[in-house]
Amino acid sequence: MEESRSSEEAEPRTLCIVGLGNPGVRYEATPHNIGFLVVDELARRHAIRVLKNEGPALVGSGQVRNNQVVLVKPQTFMNLSGSAVCPVLKYRNLTNRELIVVYDELDLPWTALRIKKNGSAAGHNGVKSLIAALKTDVFVRVRAGIRPDHPVDAAQYVLAPFERELRNDVDEVVSYTADAVESIVAEGATRAMAKFNRRARGIQEEEE
């Protein structure tokens, strides 16, 4: 995305920003819905209403950092995310090159963040579904670490409400992740990686 950044800066482009999550009140305040929370924060900052039903997705259009964006919250469950995102891209003649996907990452500690431009799903069912539907693993990902500092049952943890000791950090994590997305939109993924990829607080080394 950033290889021709100078021309991109001169001529605004459209990007599709997808937050992964599960629909329904039951899952609103769970680690697996970090992607939804970040899209909600971007929508709030830029006065974008993510209310339009477009197939199995809620969609809103507007501007972020002088670029047109489409904010997307799939309304399928996580493991069918690809079937909700692909029609949105196709309708607007967008491809994986214009896609930014925000999601939770259990392999990263709580408060860590990683931006990547490609790679495997690493066990994340939403990303696995996107890769299968897009037929490529080349798209920008913004991975928000959600792993607590103690062992958990992964399947139960990601779908349960945030643990008490993590709740005070949720707003900070969402805000920082939204900042990272805005940087990708404005400057491209490589520059955003240099600025926003961070370790979890108090941890010197961690998984990539």
C-alpha cells in the first residue's frame, strides 16, 4: 500500500477498514470484539454512521485523514467473516490492497500491538475466513494483544466479558489501536509499524 505513498498522498483513495467481532449484545464487551470497538471509536472520531445494512455487514462511509474510508462490522459470526467482507469490497471495486483488518490476537500480551502486511491466520478464525474468501493472505492487519498474564482456556476467554483487571485498560487499548489505523490510512503500513508496533507494558520480548 505504501510503495507509491507520494502519489497516494496527492490523490485521496478509498480504504476498507474492517473490525472483526461477533454480533449481538452478549459479545459486546469481550476480547474477541476488540475489532468492533476500534471501528466504533473511528466512527465516533470522524462522525461516520456505521448503520447501513449491506448484506451481512454494517457499513458506513466517510473520511479519515483526507482519505475516503468504508468502515465495516461483519454481522456474521467470526468464522464467516470473509463472506461478509468480500461483497463490500466487490461492490466498491476494492481489493485486498485497500483492506485494513483490526482484530484481537491471543498470541500477543494485553496492551501489545502489531501491524502486519501479510501472514497466516495464526489460529484466528475470522482471519482464516478472510484469507479463504480473498484467496490471499496479503492485507494489512492491526493485531491488538489480548492475552492476560495467566493461563486461560482460549475458547472461553475470548467470548467472556473482559476480566476485571483488564477493564480499566480497554479504552486506552482501543484508542491506541484506532490511532494506529489512522496512521496507516495517512502514511501507509510501513511507517505506521515503526510508530505504533509496541510491546505490552512491562514486557521486553514477546511473540511476533
